[in-house]
Amino acid sequence: MGTNKKIRVLVTGATGFLGGNVLKALMMQPDVEPIAACRRREKLPRNFRGEVRTGDLTDANYRREVVKQVDVVCSAGNWASMWNHKRQEHERFFEPTRDLIEQSIRQGVRRFIQTSTVVIGAVEKSSKPHDDFSQTKYTGFWPHLDCLIDLDRYMQKNSSRGTQMVTMRLGHFIGAGNRLGMLPALVPRLKTYLVPWLAGGRKRLPLVADTDLGQAFALAATADVLNDYESFNICGAEFPTLREVVEFIAAEAGVPKPFYGVPYPAGYAFSWLMETLKPVMPGSSPFLTRSIVHLCENWVCPNNYARRKLGYTPMKDWRTAVREHLSDLKAEGYPWPRLCQVT
């Protein structure tokens, strides 16, 4: 970032899947001094020897103190649910993150990097690619995604106040250690024989591997020249079809492939029914949610802008990352995951 001293980079959520990979990537940068923000320091990588700032991001005092004397904030600490929980999303995620942005501006942080997703963009019915600044669109049924859109707009609005704002539009996470998302939700459901092909499985998925995620944030944290507001698609090198991914998962995990298909409107309707019936159904989460169907829409989100502006080049093949992810889940018996964070 144009200085001779080390860049002090704070990583929130440093013990999570994303934050942990960001921290590892920053530890490899000789010009960076990474600082870990987390609730439990014992969950940090064993070889991490940097500063640790323990606390809870829902605590206003902690948010005010944690961003002091840092150059860059990598915001990777999210409370997230894949369905419902509108009040919790606002109280535990949106308001704490919005205030973290505000505190960063007040403390003179030079750059704030926020975790987001490529699916904040509007669904394209054609095969048209989504660019890095494509128009966002509220879902009305997925509060976490709608909160991410509100945060993106807040960052754009406040990008002229001295802190550069960077939205990272990330693809679907794959890699060992991830417990919330499309792949962990899919495997145990495939075992039931009730998962259909959506529109024949022809739509393309924006997968992104663990180490590529870390690389992308490290590049965004250290880039010399960025605009006041930036938005980057961060995905893998390929965009495999849903059918390619599910068939690969089925072969690797020994679970059945879907044997019937439905159009997307039917998938959304069935998911709505499952969410509606959840209070009288067993289990901690609905069988299917509209967010899962939304993730399986056509998301072709090229990395061209991130490659040109950051030097981002995804290195890990999606099959390798999925295989590692499945091996990790298999060790726990492919558990039926909760579709929201418990704490």
C-alpha cells in the first residue's frame, strides 16, 4: 500500500473457515503484520505468533477498541443463517458490521474489506456473466443475503470519508473445515433420494477453494492502488455445471444422484413449503430452503477485474477442493448440518 513499514491487517472471525484461511495467507506475506480478532484464541492456527484481540463483535466497546491502530480490516466474522432469522441477522450481523465500518472510519483505518457473495447480484435468466459491479437485488426470503446488500450500499455511500471500501463477492466455499453452505447441506440430503435436479442441472456454479479465498483477501489487503469503492468477483478458474458437481460428489461420497427433475419455480415453491412447515417438522433445519435453490441458479462471475486490479489468479482445482471437503465431512459421518449458526 505504498509504505515501507509493515501493513497492520486485522482479521475478524479469525478462527472460522474464511478468517482462518485469510490469516494463513497473510502470515505468508513478509510486509504484513496480521492481527487476529476472535472469541477464543485457542482455536487459532498453532503457528500463529501475532497479536490476538479477543472479544465479541456484538459488543460495542469491543468494536470500538478492536480497530484501533490498524491499516486494514478484513471483515470475515459473520453470524449467518441460510433461512429466516431476520431479527437475529439484523441484531447479530448487520448492525455490528455496520458499526464496525463506522468505527474503522473514525479510527482512520485505510481500507475496509467486507465478506460478501456473488449472489447479491440479480439472477440472470440467460447465460450472461455477472460483472463485479452488477446491480444487486433483494430476495425478500433470505435475510442474510439482503443484509449483505444493505452493507454493500452502506459502504458505497460512505466510501468518500477516508476509508477505502472493498466488497468481496465470493463464490460458494469449498474446502476442508467449512460447515455452513451448499456442499455440507447437499451430501446428507442426497442420501434421502428426495433431492431433484433443478432444470436438469444445467446452471453453472461459482465455486471457490479455501486457499484461493485466503490469497484473494491477502491481495486486496496489500494492493497499492484501489478506488474509494471496489467490488471484486472472487471465484475459481472454472464454472462447472450443477450436474457436474453433484455427479462428482455422488461418485466420491457414494451417495445417490437425483433421479428426477423439477423446474426452478417448483424448487422455490417446495422450499417455501419446507420453511413454512419447519415449526411442526422434526430436525433443526428445513429439508430444503429457498437460499439453497438460489445458490444453484446460474452464477457465471468471471475474475477478470480481480485479476487485473489485484493480481488474483485461482490456483486450486474445484475437484481437489471438493474431494478434501468431502473427506473432512466423512470423518464426521456426513452430519446433517444446521443451516444457521447456533451462537
